Amino acid sequence: MKNYFFFVIAILISITINAQNIENLEPEFKNMLTNTNCVATSRYEPGISDADTNDDGEISIAEAEAVIHLNFGQYDVTDASGIEYFINLESLNCQYNALSSLNVNTLVNLTYLNCSNNQLTELTGINNLVNLEVLDCGNNALSALDLSNSFNLESIACYNNQLTILTLGELANLIILDCTYNQITSLDVTGSPILQELYCANNQITYLDLSNKAVDTYYYEAQNNQIETLLIKNGSVIDDMISWDFSEFNFSNNPLTYVCGDEDELQLIHSWLAYHEINNCVVSSYCSFIPGGEYYSVEGNIAMDLDSNGCDTNDAVFPNLNFEISNGTETGNFISNATGSYSIAIQGGTHTITPILENPSYFEVTPESVTIDFPTETSPFTQDFCITPIGIYKAIDIQIIPLTAAVPGFEADYRIIYKNIGNTLIDFGQVLLTNHFDLMSEVSFSPSWNSFTFVDNAWHFNFEDLQPFETRTIDFSMLINTPMDTPAVNGSDVLTFNANYFIEYELEDPETAFVLEQTVVNSFDPNDKTCLEGDFITPEMVGDYVHYMIRFENTGTANAENVVVKDHIDISKYDLSSILPLHGSHNFVTRIKNTSEDHYVEFIFENINLPFNDTNNDGYIVFKIKTLDTLALNDTLENEAEIYFDFNFPIVTNIALTTIETLSTDEFELANNTITLYPNPTTHILHLESKQPIKQITICDISGRLIKELAVIGTKTKTTISTQEFSSGTYFVKIKSETGDVVKKIIKA
């Protein structure tokens, strides 16, 4: 009996609660709920009944909880307090009232909310509506809106408010966003990859990133903002570059200075900017260094199996390996970094990646190539390559690069770079440096002075245990003579530096010596390009490598996060497939594009963070490339580069102009090995032996200036020439015999 009594009490309490009326409803709100057709059958239908189902003139909690769709637009309601009891609402339309605040904190089932055209300054609890799909709160007075928890939103209209902050977060289903006529300064839509329509005109936005949009149909209106940077690199050429309606991509009246797009749509972007009369805007693809849109990765390591037991983590790395990447239609190249690792970003499809060696007779690669089909394969796809020596080859690649310009009366800095390009250890060797030492004086060497010896007018530096593909450097500084010194150095003079080497006591062929021809300047551009061979090469050098150095300097007011050096290559004069990066001031990777339309190389210094202070704001890249062997006398090699510092206009370097010339006249015929000259380099005496009687000997310096001329009487086939009075440098010896002329290059140490 006692239990029955408590059971009855519980039922009565429950009935009382469910029958309890909502107190203190604002009269207009209560009148609307009890006397108008405000309860609808769906979110977009008009009301068909009121909420007072028992017609007692009150709204009970039970009656509130029974409403699924509530529509009370245009009823002059000023206070909707009590709306929090309508906890089962799925749609709420309260547009065109006089609400100054709205609390939707408990309406967690809402999928549709239209509270537009009120006087709202607060929209409390909006961030709790995790099921919300459509929101229209336009024409109000909201100053901030956080929708980051409303993950299911498909459409947002918050136009004509006073918003300074709009937080979206990861709204993966969002298709339409209209936030026009606000005061928004920052808009992040990167969490909405299928956004098709964006209306954000008449705000104060300065930066807009649309690069993650995965759809091909766009309608963007962002006019009348402060947008300086626009990123639209997404891996999809907009409307196939054919039917892009420029009026549907409206960014007029913005101070655009940088637009980043996919490489294949850059020309279209230029046309779009012209349509909207937007001038002085940089267009490039360098906002990121991966393909736009969905992409996949192939990565791995490259090792050298010098001990012939298979590649493992204990083996030395193989740096700067050239990979050819082909999808069957187009071919590109990517060169790995100096640490022996690589990561290649490619788009979907079947791709064949093939390593390309500079000296394929020295090594074999396992595997010879790899074919990957994305997205069938899992990304990232890991593929290591093992490089195994074939036979024994000892060889060194050596260069001298000018780190600074040569200005009369000032110090100039230089770097010798030598690298073991053979396939075995070089136990010991020696680097030789000769130049016009009377035109400058030594300031410093690194390694230290005591590592060098000065013998026979040449600096000698010993080295040991140079591993295959190991690179070492020697830095030195010289004080250049002034125009008042004897001998004088003036602007436009040419300084010649020669670098050669011994390998285990054997002097290499002088033809392997590297000659730097540096023109003296009185002032210089810190962003420049130089052909290290100088202003001309001889016909005998055609088909061989020429070396280029591109220097860059951050002269801005902030660190440069990324630097890209882009060099368009004239494939009628250069063999683009032969290009090899040799040295850089900072870590970089190399990309090569060689299609029917584009032929260029990019040296990408990603995350270089180059300072702007004068002490540390410099960088450079050195590379070599072969000329075509079809070039002829008087042909010219003309080349310039573009240097991109982050989102700024590219700096275009000077044109590096090199002409193919003979020494001084066109009758010089560079010939075969009928003449022997030794020793070379020489210090005092040069011995000459010929298979034919010698008639005349002419010696010219590197610029073609006549230094010495000798007539030979009789039928001599051997003679000696004194070179003691010659300055250090490179010379050409022309020997005239009965069968013709032969020209040989010598080095005076």
C-alpha cells in the first residue's frame, strides 16, 4: 500500500511537470505562439497551426517540445525568451522581427535557422548547434560569429552585419558562404574544400586562400576588399581554361599584389587580371612547392654500395640524383637534395621514375626504374635506390666561384669547390690555385694559412680521403688593386683564376682545369647571373659544360621564408637534360620542366628564412649545363633568371652573354693531338713537340691579346718557349705547321 501511494505521487508530479506552462513569455511572442499559424510541417513551408494545441491561451512545456518546425517571420517580436523550451526544433524561422538577442543554446536538433532581418547583437549558443545545416543571420548587428562546431553546415548567410570575426573551422560540407558587407579582416575557408560559392565582397579582408577547393565550378565575389594575396592553386585548371566567366570570379577593387595558381593556368590568371584592370600584380605557382589539389608522394633514400654488400643505413649517401618522371604524355625532372633523400609530389595516374646518372659507365642503379599507379598505391610510396660502382674510376670536378663582386680597392671573396665524381676513394691529392697575383693580394684562406704552400707562383692545398661524391670547399679572400696601384685594376678589367688538381701525385690533364673569368666592376647588382667561363668560349668548348652562378640578396625589410630561382633555358642552344646543380648557399631542391611549351629549371630554397640584415642576406646557386654541339662560330649564349622572394615581384637578373669566338681571328683552327706541350701548367719553360715541322708560334691571352710571336727557321719539330715573364693565367698557343694550324691551351702557374 505504501509503494502504491508513492507510485501515484510520481505520476501526478510527472503530469504536473508536463502540463506546466512556460512563464513570463513576452506578450508579442506568446500571442504569436497561441494565435497564429506558426507551426509548419517542414523548414521551408509556411505555418499551418498555432503551438497552443489545447487552446488554453498558454504554451506548456509539453506543447513546446512537440513543435518540430517553427515559423514566425514578420511578427514584430522583440523578445523570444522561452524559445529554449522548444528543444526538439529542427527548423526555426524568425526573420523580419525586432529581436536584439536570441538564445539557441538548447536547440541542439536544429538543422535550419533563419534569424535574418532582426536587430541581433547576440546569437547565444550558436556554436552548440552541431546538426545545423543552413544558417541565415543576415541583416543584423552581430560583431562576432563562431561556427566552428557546426560541422554539418552547408550554407551560411551572415551578410550585412558588423562582423569583425567570423570563425569557420573545419566545415567540410560547406557549399555556400555569404558574408558580404561586414568588417571582416581575416577569412579562413581552408577547412571547406567543396565550397562552390563565396560572397565576401565589401569587407576588409587582406588575404584569401582558396587553394584547397576540390570542385571545378566556382562563383566567387570578393570585390571591394583589401585583398593583397590570393591563393587559388588547387591542381585543377579552372573550367579547362576555356569557359571561365571572369564576371563570376570577381576580385575587382582590391589592391592585389600576388596571385598564386597552378602552373598550367598562370596565363589565364594574367587574362583575368587584365579583364578586371588589375595591374602590378605578381603571378606565380610558388605559394607552395607541391601540386595543387590532391597529390601523392614518392620518397626514399639514395645510397652508394661501396663495399659491395648491398645498400644499408651504414652506406654513404648519393647526392643530387636526377630523376626523370614520365606519365606517358609529359616528362619532367626532379633532382634530389644533397643529403641523399628525395620526396617527389605527383598527381594521380601511372608514373615511371627513372634515375639518370651523369656518368652511367661508372655506376649501375638498382632498381633501374619504378612505375607507380596512384591512387592504387598507398601514399607516400617508399622506394630506395642503390648505386653500385662499375670498375674503378678516379675523377674530380672542380670550380671557382666568386662569392662577391670584384671592385677595385675592395676585398673580394671566392670559393673553390672540389668533388670526387669517381666511384672510389681518393686517398690523397692536391688543389692548385693560380691567378694574377700581381693584381691582388691575399687576405685570408679557410682552411687556415698553414694548410697552404706557395710554390712556383701557385697556391697548393693538400687533401686526404676524399670519398665518392664528397664535396669540400676552400674559401679565400683577395684585396683587389686600385686604379692607382701598379699594376692598376680598373672597371671592366678581367681577373683570371685557375684551379686544377693532382690525384695521388698525378697532375690531371690541363683541359680539366677550371678557369674563372671575372669582370671587375665599379658597382654591382646583388642579384645577378654570371657565366663563369666569361664573355666568350672557344669552338673547342662547344658541346661541353658551361657553368653559371646566380646570386641573390634579400634587400627587403623582413626575412624571406622562401626563395625560388627560375631560369628559362633556350633549348636551341642548351641541352636541358644535362643540367646539374653543383653548389648552393643553402639547402635546395631542383625541378626541371621540359615540355613543348615550357623549358625551365627551378632551384627551390624552401624555408630558407633568409635574413634581411646585410651580414646574412646573401645566397647563390651554381650549376652546369651542356651547350648543343651544333652551335657555330659567333653564336651567342644569352640567359637571364628570375628570383622570387616569397610573394614579391620577381627580380630579373642581368643577361649573361657569352659568344663563341676564336682567339682573335677567324682563321684559327682548333685541331687534334699533333702537338705536345709540357709541362702544363708551366712556370718558366714550355717544351713543344710536333709531328710536322714548325713554322710559327703565336701566344695570346684569354682575351685574344697577342703576348708573344716566334718564327721558327728550318724544319724543327721541337722547341722551347720561355714563359717566365708571363703573368699567371690561361693562354692559347697557336702553332702553324705545313699541314695547318693547331691551338692548345696552357696555364701559367
